[in-house]
Amino acid sequence: MAEKERSALEGKRIVITRRAPESEALSRQFSALGAVPVILPLVEFADPDDFTALDAASTTSIARRDVLPSVVSSIVRAWQLRQSPQRDVR
């Protein structure tokens, strides 16, 4: 019987700094590869107290593609705010 091939991550500790709700799936994937995930959520997102800067960015920089958010949850939340009937961000 062939010996199971070892993963390069076998026994390595991997620190996951994503928000807690987003850490679990990634943690399971690393565990499946033999790694030892350590969940340390260092980032939490909240809506701003003042939307002026977000409104300006959404109508100028993002439209011109000068700004490209790289965090999926930021993109999703910006889209939700843009679609919100309570907010006119155009």
C-alpha cells in the first residue's frame, strides 16, 4: 500500500487574521492539509459615522476604477450600501 503523501503544511501553524465568521471555512481547509490553524481575528468592519467620504469615493474614484477594494466583505458592504433605498450615494 502506498504511503500517504505529506503536505508541505503538515504540522505548520497558520495564523488566520480574518473576521471570526470568515475564519472557520479557511481553518477547515488548512486542517485538511495537515496544518494547525490559529484563529486570531484582528479585523472588524463597521459602517462609518459619516458617509461623506464613502459617497465621494463611490461616485468618483471607484467609478473611474482608481480604487479597487481588496477585501471581499468590504466590496459586499459597499454594494449593499449603494443598493440601499435609504441612502442615495449617486
